[in-house]
Amino acid sequence: MKLRLASIIVPAMLGAFAMTAHAQNGGAKLSVETTPISEIIKNEKAKAALEAALPPIVEYYDQIGAMTLKDVAPMSQGALDDAKLKELQTTFDSVS
């Protein structure tokens, strides 16, 4: 019984470790819909793309860090529209 239990637990633990390491190494997929802005800006390429697309956002990181870009879009007075969100997502897909 111990051998059988170990054959289930050990692979599960290794899988969890691999996923954690992947996320810690910046391997987590970035999303305009689900990733908080505070996480997006930890990826230098994603941060650069975001700041190029919407330069004034730098001033608001401390206020909107827990929000997603999709959450911020309605408050952006049109600066962050669906087309820009789609463009950013394409960039995020290539850097994450």
C-alpha cells in the first residue's frame, strides 16, 4: 500500500513543484482579462509594451495594480479600447 500511495503522491508533488517554478520564473501566461497589472509589470517586455501603448498608465500603477487591464479599460476614457486590449494580448502571448 505504501508503494502504491507513493507512486501517486510523488508525481503529483513533482507536478505542483514544476508549476510553481514555472510561475516564479515568469512562465505564467499573461492575460489582459485575468492577470493583475502588478503581475504584468513584473515582466519587463510586457511592461514596456503596456507603457508604449498607454504611457500615462505609469502614474497609476500604485492605484490600479490589483486590477486587470480589462477592469481599467472603462475608466480609460477610450485610451484602452478593445483593439488596444487585443494588441496587448498578442504582445503578452509572445513574451510570456
